[in-house]
Amino acid sequence: FDLNGKLQVYDNTCECYQHDYGTSGYVKVTGGGGGVSFIAESNCSLEEGSTFTLKMNGAKIHDNTANALTNDNRGGGLYMENNVDPNKNYTFDLYLNSGEIYNNQAPVGGGLYVHKWEITSPEASSTEYVKIYKNTSTGRGGGMYVLDADYVMNYGQIGGPDATYKNESTGKGGGGVCVENGSLTMTGGNICYNKAGTAGGGVYVKNGSVEMSNSNISNNTGTSS
């Protein structure tokens, strides 16, 4: 799949509700993708070892909202989910080469939410980069939330040159990026002027790792409370 420069996705809303079913409790429906949603379901029948690739090449994803009464909706702009049995040995690759993801909102992952897709930004052959800014979450990951995945940031912009570009997680950590059960490897790029309601104004890592070289994480704000 190729999200190229001719594509703009904007002013969309994805609703996710909690449905009561009597005295036994409730059914909680989770999901996401106010703008764009890619989901690989567990019953996918492609042959073992198949590769799924999504490349963002110039698209603009902006002013989308993923709403939820349960605070479980994810990925205001872009939602990437992998529910496939790992024994099928599928490969899921997301390449953030160029374009913009901005002004999106969600309870988790204001700009984008990625689960079990390997992320590279950008490919080695790319001369441009993706800008992720002015996104908001009430939970973790104002700019992006990465779960059970590895994120290699060769270059890019998360936040911007001043505070007007900030991504923000108003309730929890990771104003710019939240990585859980995965890794962030930065060989270039900038994570600047983001804000978190608690820890990790720029980057928040839970049960994961960070490696940095030739990169800039600066002017981010958060609290320890």
C-alpha cells in the first residue's frame, strides 16, 4: 500500500462505544483509526511468510478524531493493528518516508497507533521525512504510540521548531512518542517541544529500550507526578 502525495485524509471521526448487556457486565469494543485504519485479522489466509508493507509517501493525514466512551480508541490519524497468529511468520513493515500527520486526536496515540508493525522512518533510499505534530491524546502517546514493535527513526520530526507544533499527552506519559514492549532506535531526527501530563515529555518507554546517535531530543516538558 502506498499513501502518496495525492492523498489527503481529514475531518473524519471514528466512534468506539461501551455497550451494556444486563447484570453480567458490558461488552467493551476497542479499535481506532479516525483517519486511516489497517487491520490484519487473526483469520488472514495468505500463505505463511507473506509480507505486508505500507509506505507513507507524501500523504497528509490531519484533523481526524478517534472517540471512545471507554478511553480505548486509538490512533486519531493512523491506526495499524496486527492480530495474526505469529506462527504464520508474516512480516509487517510500515515506512514513514514523507508527508504530515497533524491535528489528530485520540485517547491513545493521538497522531498514530502502531501494534506489531515494524516501523522505519524513512527508508534509506528516501531524501524526505514525515512530520508528526499538533496531535493530542488523553492517555499515552500524543504524537504516536508504539506497542510490541520496534521503531527505527533515521530522520523525521516529532513536534517542531517551537511549542506551537507540540504533540501532547494530557493525562499520561509520552507527549511525543510512547514505546511499550518494544524499542526506539534513533540515528537522526528531532523530537522537540512536546508535552506530557506526567513523565516523558518527548519520549516515554515502558518495558523497552532506546538507542540514540546523531539525534536531537530537546525542549520537551513533563512532570514526575
